[in-house]
Amino acid sequence: MKQLIALTLLLISFTSFAQKPCEFNIDVTDSLGTYKSTKEYIISEQNFAGNTNYIFFSIALTDGLPTLNVQMLQKSKGFLKANCFDKNSKLFLQLNNGKIITLIHIDEENCGSLIRDDKNFDNRVITGSFMFLKDSFEELKNSPVSLMRIKYLTDTEDYVVKKEFTSELNNQVYQPEKFFINTIPCIE
């Protein structure tokens, strides 16, 4: 009887601490190759004085090559500054262990597109793909991210990566500092 109780407790502890299931937005294999992309995840959300900014991450795997897809959404009734990605753009991630990981933007210029909605808000959507450098996966799998710096064509911006927050967009709880720890095993 004691063995049965111990086995039951052991199984319950394994299932409660098991890795979260991987959610993919896209998972395609065809004659051209394979493409797999994780679901978009909110990394940063800023709401201040009528301006709203969101940064979403997803990791894509194209024929075995991993990339970080970054999507930025800005919303305002006022002027929206255009930040552009170009061949010199970089994304820097400072980890809690003090190391800095650099991701390089693919050679494609993108300044986003401006869309006006029915409530007279201007919305700018900017997307970019960044390549991981060799051996950066191991560091990202083992240490949370504390700070993110994005180098655009003409500007550089820093973002503090929060441990946890509840999004005003969809009322879901996000843990952006552990995005890579939770997501990288999905594509390995």
C-alpha cells in the first residue's frame, strides 16, 4: 500500500512539473522544405499617455535554421516614430548570469506599415527576423533574460524584461524573462 501511495505521489509530481506543451502557429513540410514557428508571445507591453507599444517574439525553424521573429506593434493618436530594421540591426539580450547574447538581423530592410483604424488610431507594425549566433542556445536555455536592447537603423532602445506581468491586451499572465528557457526545447 505504501508503494502504491509513493508511486502515485511520484507520478503527480512529474506531471505537475512537466514542461509545458509546445504551441506552434505554423508547422509545414512540403517539397520546398520544413517550416515551424512557435506561437507569438508578448515580451514587452507599454501603455502610457495614449501610446501603446507591444513586442512579440516567436522562434521559427526553417530547414533546421532557427531564427527569432520579432513583431512590434505601436498604437497612438499622435505621431508614431518609424524605427527601421536593416542589415546592421541587432538584438542584444542580457541574461541574469551577466552574459550578453547578440542576434543579427537578416539582410532585409523593414520600416513597417502604418494603418489607421476606425477609432482614428495610427497603428505601425514592424517585423524582423534575427539569427542566433553559434552556441547562444545553451546560454538562453539556462538563464532568464533581464534586459533587451534593439539597435535599429537610426536609433537604439532598451527594454527591461519583466519576470511576470498580466497583459492589458488579453488579461493573460506572461513570463517574458523565461521565454527562451520555455521555447527553445520546442524546436530542438
